[in-house]
Amino acid sequence: MTTRFIPVLILAALASSAAMLESTAQAADPAAAKPDAASDTPEAAKPDAPAGEAGGPDDPAKASNKDATLVADANAGSSPVEEPGKTYRAVGLRYRAVIVPKFMMNLFGDGGRTVLANGFGPEFTIRKDAFEYDFAAWYTSYAMDPTPFKASSDGAEAWEIVESHVKVLYLTADFLWSHDLAPEFAFNYGVGAGFGFVWGDLKRTQAYPGAGADTSTGAGFKPCIAPGNPDPNFCGNDNNHYAGYTEPSWSGGGSKPIVFPWLVLQTGLRYKPHKNFIARLDAGFGTSGFFLGLGADYGL
């Protein structure tokens, strides 16, 4: 062995000794040989915090931030979102198509026809926490063309031709609950109540059967001209319902009402695309028959 290889052998021996010492230390302390799992785990792989704790899905701070965002949206821009506990007011117009079906008239007499009464007027809305009051004053006309009518208990000689020019001014209030389908859409349901002031003429004229008339339904009956004319069997003198006779109101001893109740069960859809605009589609049934309605309001 030459002299120049001696330093190389000494260095190799020292390196081997150092490696053996390190292996021995790791065997004595296994924890020292393992890397820190927590420090090497990627952030995305760490489990979420339990619900209800900071950072968890039910973290109160997160819920508060979400509510704050909704409130900010409701206060700014055109968001339709409504804040819990806040009162909203709006004014607008409504339309009602009131349908008085013939079968309802037949509850009180024979004959008649289905009548469509068109009504419209202003409304004022107060709303809070998905419940609203809709106050309205609206006018409608119960006009009916000349139509045969009589009491069910009367005989065929009692048929009359009735013509209506009755008008009603209703003062009503709707009490509606809402079930949200989306931020813009809601399903409404509730009741309506109020009363109407009645005026206008209700004309009655005794009638006689024309050619081919049906005495059970009144079809084909015509107005009498005067007592005994043209048919004394039907144009009697038991009353003065001739020549444009107008039925008196209750105050005058007649059958025409002075006030009329408005009581309905109703439902519909509510559409609010903008914080300052609300539209409604209404439908219901009550003391005046069926109705379909539209409403459009501007938020104050």
C-alpha cells in the first residue's frame, strides 16, 4: 500500500462511523425519523372545522356575514329581497273581474244569466314579514241586459224582464300571507272583507210569453206594454211594473240593497322583480261570486 492511499482510507473510515452513529440515533428515537405530518399536509386536504366552531359550516360569523350581504342587497340597487322585521308600503291600482254565475242567481229565483262585472280602483299596501294588508276603494258595475226572472215559488204568470244598471263602490281589505317560491315570486293566500255602497237603477217589467216561449225558463218572454196589453193572463194589474218601473232601495221599501257585503277566500301569485315594483294575480270566491284580479303597486 502506497503512502498516498492512507489519507483516503482514514476519510472513508470516518464517513462510515458517522453514518452508523446517525442510524443508531434514529433507531433509538423513531419520532425523530418521521417528518411532521401536520406541516406537510396540504392546506386543501385538512378537514373542515366541526359545525358550529370557527370556520365550520354553521359558524355564526359566516351566517352573520350572509345575512349582512342580503341586507346590503336589499338596501342597495334593485334587489327584491325584503328584510325581516321591516315594514314596506306601496300604492297602486287594482282590477277585478267579478263573475256572478247564473247558478248563484238560481239560488234565489228562476231565470237570470251569468253577469261579468268589471271593477277597478286604487289600493294601498302595508307588508311585513311575508304578511300584508291591501286596502282598496274600487268601483264596479253590475250591468245586466234585459233578462227573464221570477221567484222560484211563483207561477209562470210572475215572469218579469229585469234590467240592471246597478253600480257599487267597494271599500275592502285583503289579508294575505305569502310563501316564497323565489326571491321574486311568492304564493299568496288569505281572505278579503269589506262592504259596498249600492246605487243605480234596477228595472222590472211584467212579461208575457212570445211565440215558442218556455214557461219553465222564461226564454222567449217579452215585456208587457200595460196592464192587460198584450196578454191579460200575464200582464196583470197586481203591480205597477210597467213603462220602465224602477225598483226602490231598502229605504224605500223595495228589494234593492243600500250596502252589499264583500267576503271572499282568495289566493294568487305575487311577483316582485324590483324593490319598487310589485305585481299580483288574484283569484277567489265569495258573496259576489268568483273573481279574477290584477294589481300593480309602487313601493314607497
